[in-house]
Amino acid sequence: MEAGTSNDGCPDESDAQANANRGCPLEAIYHRRTDPYELAHFPAIERTEQHTVLYELPFQPHADKPPAPYCCTGRAAAVVAAAAGATLRLPTMSRCMMRNADGSHAVENRWTLVCRALAKPIANSRQLEETILQYNPDYRTHGQFGALHRLFEEQCEDEERAAFFGDTLPRMVTLALRLTELFRSPVPLLVHWKNHAVSMTQEQAACLLANAFFCTFPLPKSNLAKHFSGTNFAPLFAGSSQSVVEKIKCLCHYFRRVCTRMPTGVLTYERRFVHAQHLPDWGTVDAPFARERVPLHVTSDGTIEDQGVGLLQMVFANRFLGGGVIGHGCVQEEIRCVINPELLVGRLLFESLRETEAYFVLGSEQYCTYANYASSFTFQADYRDVTPRDASGRRRCYIVGLDAIRMQPGIDQYAEQALRRELGKAYAGFRDGLGGRSLAPGIATGNWGCGAFGGHAPLKALLQLMVACVVERPLLYFTCNEPGLQERLLAIYTFLTERRIGVATLYRELVRYGAKGYKERPDLYDYLYQHL
């Protein structure tokens, strides 16, 4: 044991003063491992009925090119489709109704139209618009490509514009048209109430994103449309705000990077569903608060993506992955999606999240840095991600997306039903995927479901702490400059752990508190101090 620490990994008297306003030392969040990436989060990639792998195994860690696509045909392809329930509709799999010059209509293969249109030179954003409209005439509305034109006609230097249309865009066309070469197996959709994962190469992900940029994907079938995000980037191109233009800059930078030097790693997209029967009974669960059970470090400095290295990193998600990223949205989840664009592939794969479901994206790479937030967000600079890879070839960047309740008239976040919903959602994301071991890696999180969703930060912090205690995972909590939250959260944490109060006891008091009328409710933490 290191000098100045106690058996529970939290500070003793010699360094208590240094950590008094942050809780347990940061080392405790990593179980005092010197390597923040030492503890495994997820099992190695293996082709099973619940894990579709779109490239040849095993992964070769020292190869100078991406793994070859896996060819799955005939009965094997049928098994994949049956296990998943539905597969991604690629542009090669659909037809378009096209209007002829004489007013008649003809049905043509979409991919034939795409290949024909993209074979012609594209010298500027106006020609790019006309190219897309040749196979996707539904986007022929006023201002549909306004943000794209604003970027390339008003804000790009001549050299930047020439480099994009003269070098990067032709490479993107080549990448997009490799779709039939890179995808030789059905791509499962990750749908409601199924535990399933899809692993692909970063090259395959880049190919899908290039097709999304060129808007080649057909619209989802009517029975799936309301449950899936839009796949094409056209709504982003139609934006009017400067933050939308900045997001396009991030994506163009990503394509410049991967088209110049294709990364050779892999990614996993996983949907996790926990049946209601397998959720803890929060009113009786046997889990006392203790520092050795749930170390907590709270800070107002830094961000989850920058300081949460080696931890499971929380995304405050919309029920549709990415939320408003392909639109005007520009807060935590949307920003993460444009600095780590491989997250956007999940928009093609994940059906909207239900109550006890979470999404995971394992292995995404960061390509740029940014400044500011929301309407003042800006693309800043290139970023070279040096995060090490795991044995399966994934960057050790493991992201979990959890959607919180959006506060609306008639919804009380303190009602028992709402408490159970948020606890069940956090349990789906926080539960360790590798059972039977004593140490689970920590979680980097913050004010989940607050801000635009209207959640009360002291409550949401407490609910996450309860779940972390049940699953025995450390928490690194970023307060995001929420006034007073750092001190208040640490004070209630000290109160709960010193008295070893049970999660079930705390839950029952939260229910009693929620049963009071709005006007009768005192401050939440003051109430708990009085009644626990």
C-alpha cells in the first residue's frame, strides 16, 4: 500500500486536506493501477450468435492494412439475419423511382444511379448538390444545402477549397464506391429488446460514413422509420447556424485524415437490454454505501473525453444515438459524435433506446479538437489519438450512451416510477460486461439528463452513485461548473459512506420525498440528512 492511503484506497489524514474537496484520490478510481488501461472492460471480439463480425478473424495487430472483409453468404447469412431480426438497407439493395424528361417514371437500381453520378468530376459545393440530387431528388428543396455552400463559398480559403474538391472528395468517392467490396455480409440492425453487437473495421465504418456524406442511403422502410435516426447527412447540410458549419468542418477533417491514411483498427457497436426481471429490487437491494465499494472523485475541471482515460465514458444520450448531431444540436453527445465521427455509424445501426437499454461504442478514435459549446461551438485543430488498442484492435475508448427522462409538463422526476426508470437505465449501462471478477473499471460521468433535458443535477448524481454502489464501480464525476454541486455531492457521499447507509434505505427515502407535493419538498440533500 502506498504511503498516505488507507486500506479502502481513499485518503488518510496525511493527504485528506489535499483531497478534501474532491473525495477519493484519482488513483482510487483506477484501483491504484499505474496503467489506466490495465483493467479490461469487455471480452475479446469473437464471432457468435450475439456478435456479428464483418471482417476476418483473428485481428493481426501489426498489419499495415485493415482486416479483410468477411464473406458470409447462403445459410450463414440467413442465420445472421435471423439472429438480428433485421439488416441494414444499403444503397446497393434498393431501387429509385425516377422521373423522365417526358414526365413518365422509371424504376432504376439506386446503386447504378449513385455510381453513374459520382463518376463525374465534382469541382464545388453546387456540383456536389446536383450530384446528390441525381439519385436522391427528395432533397430538392430550397436551402437544403445552405450550410454546405456557406462553408465552401464563404468561409474556406481558396487553397482549402481546392484541396478538398481536388484531393479529399475524389478519395471519398472512391471510398464510398467500395461498398460492395467492403461489405460482403449482412449488417444486422441493433433493435429493441435484443442483446447484440456488430464489429467492423475502421475502414468499413469510413465507407459507410462516406456514403452518408454523399446521401446515398435510401430512407428507412415505413415500419422502421420512426425508430431509427436519419442515415444521410443532408439535414446537416441544410443547417443555418454557424455551429452546423463547424460540425461539417469536423467531418471534412475526418475524411481528409482517413482518406490520406486509413486507420487499421476495429470498432464494436453493442446494444444491451436488461429484462425487468433482472433489475435489482431497489427497495431491498443489499448494497451499503462504503468507500471501498464505490470510490468517488468529483471535479469541476476537465471533460469526460479528455480526463476520463481508461474509464467507461458516459454520453448523455438522446434515445436516438447522436440526438441532433445531423441538425442543429450541439451539446455533449453531438459534440462527441463529430470529434469521434465513427460514433455516427451507430445512427445507421441502433434502433431508438427503450427504458432498460444502453448503447456501447468501443474503439472510436478522436480526430479533432474543439472549442466552446452549443451555438458557440467551433472546430479547432487536428488531433492525433494515441489511445492504445486492446487485443482485438479497438482503441481503448469505451463509450456508453444512456438517455435520461426529458422533463415535460406532467412529469415529476421524483415520482417513484421516474426514479425506477432512471435507476434501471443506469444499471443497463453501468453493469459490468465481464462477470465473475473482483475489480471492474471505473466510470467517467457527470450531470446526466440535466441541461436541455431539465433533470435536477443533485438527484441525477445521487441516482448514478446508487447504481455504481450496487455494481461496485468507481465514479469519476465531472460537475460541469454546476454551482455548488461538487461540495454538496462530496458532503452527501461522506454522510452516506461514514454511516454505511444502504442503497435500499436511500431509495425508500427518495420515494417518500417524491410523494410530497412540490411546495412541501425541502432541499433534497437537507431532507436526506434529516431522515437518514
